Amino acid sequence: MSVSKNLDIRLLRSEKKSLVAFLSLYLFFSIIILFFIVFLYYSFQKDLMLQKKREYLQEYSKDFVVKLKRLHRNFSKTHIYPTDKNIRTAIYDSDKVKIFSLLKRKPDLKKVIYKTGDQIQFIKEPESYYLGAKYIIFEMEDDGIWFKKFIKNILMFGFPFFIIIMIMGYFLMRLFLKPMRDTVVLLDRFIKDTTHELNTPVSAIMANIETIDKNKLEPKTLRKIERIDIAARTISNIYQDLTYLVLNHRVQTNDERMDISKLLKDRCEYFSIIAKSKKIEFILDIQDGVYLDIDKNKMIKLIDNLISNAIKYNKIKGKIKIVLREGSIIVEDTGIGISEDKLNEIFDRYKRFNTSSGGFGIGLNIVWMIAKEYNLKIKVDSKVGKYTKVEIRW
Amino acid sequence: MVKRYIVLCFILLSVLSARSNIYERNCVKCHKTQAVTLDKLFYRYLLKYSSERAVKKALYDYLKHPSFFKTIMPKGYINRYGIKLPSKLSDKDLKKAIDVYWDKYKVFGKLKVKK
């Protein structure tokens, strides 16, 4: 099963964390390796350039030493220091004290050839200390051509290399995600198969209950039939959820102008039997004439899941307050509530916070998917042991 | 105030002249009659010892204990003129004379660039 096929599945927070950690680590090490390679290449290019300059300066130094020797011999007659237009020089004695200098930057007498700032310095130790000079320093400007070439090569080869590393990262990420995806896909497939087998018996039960003339039944039998009806409706509801989840990609969307007020009342009516079994009271505050452009089945799924959750997680003799206004639906229960730290995870698929109640943990995931599709805003407010309030805005 | 300056200048000149006199009396006097002048000798030392510290130390060592192994003069010169006698100057005076000799011929501050 490919990854892209299931991209609409929300990643769990722990999965996201692992993914972010993996990507950060991968990026970090990739960049470190890249920098290391760039640094090695830079050092190599610099050394190559210095080697070339060294040859040139070595040759120049021979002439300069001859001039210095001549000056040494005639020092009682002349004190004119030999100079050159492109190369500056300096002489230092054996105690590293400056005798004379025309340099722009202070030399490092421990080295032979090196780059300091934008200058290249070469140090030669003549055989004899003419004018007391143990060190002769030659300095010339670095024209920077080698550096421009280095930058050009880095852009030419380094950038594609970086892209390759990124592509490799993408494939590694896919490999990394595969086990997670496979688990979700496996669960989806299982639900799909189970759902298919549920459909026929549930439909048969519900159809038969509807055909029963309840007026002719004894009160005891009527109560039994009502309980069967509730159970069948609950199964039917779960069936609808699972079908939606599994066939979501293949169901054709048919958006139309929906009378939300009427739909909401119908769904409350539908759930009233189930609510009655837990002695839950509906408090309806539904404004008439609220319309929304949405697919009817999807809107039903959204409302059903909100109401069924409000019933499922409510206490006996609890209340469900449903408010409909232009632009918002609020479903508030008086149930077990959700702790603040879990609020962010309630829309994750297969996430259940209370294992004592039934369900697969897909109801709110469906709500989230529909809300995302129609750009509806979901706001959840809850207090443990007091209430849960879900607001859908458009 | 002016008097004090005059006295100070006088003392300074006297000290310098005394230092110079040690060098003049004990070095120049003999060397001006010799084949190798003092300046040539200085640049030989510079060529071998480079720094002020090393040159002064070599001069002091040689003048105190002259020997065939310490001399900077060529073999032929030594064969002809021999090794000089050890200096009779006190350590202090010898060092003063060497300082004057260094200051007179040193390269520091003398080099210039052709304009």
C-alpha cells in the first residue's frame, strides 16, 4: 500500500514527534557531512593556490636575497631597501624582532606560506643573516580567483549533491513511515471486511422492527422490542461510521443547500430512543432557517457523531444541550469530559479515552475529516467530570 | 628651572661621552690601524649572529676569552695576525663599549625606501 494513498490519515502526535526527530537528525548529519566535504574541498583549493604562489615567491626570493646581500656589503654607503611594486617584504632577526617592514599585516614566523586576511605571506630563511635578517617575509595580494572558482564548483556540484541528499531523505522518510502506515491500512482493511458482513443482518433487524405494529404488543414485549431497536440503531450508527471511513474516497460528494435546522431536529429525534435508554434529556435551542451548502450524508455523519458521542460519554440522567445559530452548531453534554492535555488528540483515528464505553475511536476522526473538507472550524472545550462542549463554525 | 635643565643636559652628555670614550679609547684606537675596519667586523657579526642579543653576547664572549674557535675572521687572517689578547676592561666597561659599538653600526632605523 502506497503512502500517498493514505495521506488524509492524520499522523498521531507520537508519530509526528518521531518523524520530526528523524528528519531533524537526518538533516543535521547531512549538513554536517556536506560542510565537512565543503571544508575539505576549500582546504584543498587553498593549499593548491598557496603551492602555486609559493613556487612564484620562492623564485622571487632568490633575487631579493641577492639584493639584500648586496645591500649588506655596501651598507656603509647606502641604506636604500630593495622594493617591488607587487610584493612587499620585511626582515626580522633571530629573536623575531622587526628590522624593517613594508608589510600590511603582521607575519606569523612559525609558518612558511599562509593566507592572512586578503594577503598571502611567504617566509624564507636565508643561509646567511644579511643585515641580521633571519626571516625574510614576502607579502602579496590574494587575487581571489581560486575562491571564485571554488564557489562556482560548490554551486555546480554541491547544490545537486544537496538535492540528492534531500531526495534520499524523502525516500528514507517513506521507509520510516511505512510500518505506521501499514498498521493503519491493516486496520482499515479489517474494518472494511467486518463492515461488509454487518450490513445485511443489521438491515434485516431494523426493517423487521419497523414492520411490527407496536400498538398490538404487550408493554413488556414492547420494552424488549425498543431495546432491540436501540441496539440495532447503535450497530447501524457504527456501521455508517465504518462505511464512511472505508469508502470515503469512493463516495461521490453531492453538495446541496441543506436545511440544517430540520436535519438537526430529525437526528435528535432519531437518537431520542437511544438517549431515553440512559434517561438523557435533550435541551434544544435550534434556530429555524439555518442553511449550509454541504453533502447531506456527510452533514448527517457529522451531527450523528457529535450527538452519539454526547450520549455515549454522558452520565445517566444527564443532559445534552444542542444550540443551532447562523454559522454554528454547539453540542454540549454533561458527561465525563476530557482532560486538557488530551484535547489535541481527540481527532486522531482509533484514539479512545474511555475504554469502558464502546466504539472504535473513529467518530471524531470522521467529524475532523468532514470539517476539513468543508473548511469548518472545530472548537472543543471540556472539563473532566463536568462537561464537553463541541462547537462547529462555518 | 632653566639651570636645572642645563645641569641635567650636562650630566647626560657627560655620561654619553664617558661611554663613547670607553669605546674610542679601547676599541677604535687599535682597530683603525688594522686591516679590517670596525664596521666590516660588525657586519660579519651581524651576518652570523643576526639579533642584537646574539651579536652582543658573541662579542662579549670573544673579547673576554678570545679563541680560534670563536673568531669570525677567516683562517688566513688569524694565521697572519693571530688571536687577540683578552680584554682587560671590567665587565661593566666592556658591555658599555659593546653597546656603543652596536648603536654605531646597527641596521635598526637606518633602512629607507627609495622615493
